[in-house]
Amino acid sequence: MDQEYLALTERIRGRLEGPPARARFDRMTALARQRTTTAHDELARVLEQPGEPLWARELAAFVLGSAGDRRAFETLVLLLNYRDPVRAESAACALARLGDPRTARAAAALATNPLRTAYALHAIRLLVRLRAPESAPALISTLQRLVREPQHHWPIATACVEGLGELGDPGAIPALSEALGFPQLWRAATAAITRIGPRTTSQ
């Protein structure tokens, strides 16, 4: 298993309480190792049944998403929007592997939602990783809003600036130029503009 899976299982194991939960965990990790259709079907039932503990849903969704099983999509999107940044990071990793065409739209919706800005970091990083048509417009929109609002959410704004530099979309230059006016963003914005390069008159 890869490092992301190992980190996830270690985190979950450390939070379990009682023999029944630990036995359930052992059963689910055994299914994850099997990588068969039957094992995936059993894990998918964890996502479908009400009342399942969050850790079990997270583990099942990560395993299925990493295997490209789109039954994990809805749960992973919910976890991407979760207040616990560790869970959101894990969900972003699985969504990047899932290959579902809905992923970029969902991540863009989360990244641009002004009510969820404080929890948008991993949605932004996922958009950069996906390099989808929705990626740059979502980051531009979010950055412009953040530099114009009283509450700037500097870590989120910085993630947008850095992501736009990595995406290399010349359409981001106006938003990045606006970010230059803030000491908290100046260095990252300068680096991003340099990476993109000057726009030609045709752009």
C-alpha cells in the first residue's frame, strides 16, 4: 500500500475505541488488500448504509476512490469539504486518482463558495493537480474575491496565487497583479507572474 493509505490507516487506528471498532477496522483493511470486485462491493455497502461511523466511510471511500470506483465520489466530495483538514487532504488524494469527470466541477464549487473559504485549501490544491478547464477560472475567481474582501484568508489566497503560477494560465495575470498590492502575497504573486511570463498583445 502507498504512503497516503498507510497514513490514513494509522490515523484511524489511533482514534478507534473498543474491540468491536478495531475488529471492524481489521476486516476493512483486509478487504482493501484483496482488491477484488467482491471486496469492493462490500466496501461500497459501507457508503450506502446509514449509521456507519465516519472513519469507516472515510476508509471505504479512500480505498474505492484510489481504485477508480466511482461509487466513492459523493462521500469523497463531502470529505473534501470537511472541517478536519487531514480528512480533506485524504479525500483530495483519492479524488485525484478516481478519474471521475465530475471531480473538477465539485472542487471548483467548493473552492469558490464564500461560506466555505476557510476549508477550501485542499479543493484548491486538487484543482491545480487536475489541471481541468475549471481549475484556473475557479482560482482566479476565489483570489479576486479574497483580495477585495475585508477578510482575506491569507493561506487560501496564497494557495490560489501559487496554484495559478503552476497552472500557467495567462488569464490569471490581472488577478495576480492585483495580489501584488498585498505584502502577504507579493512574493508568491511575483513568482507566479514570472512563471507565467508576460502576456503578448494578442493575449
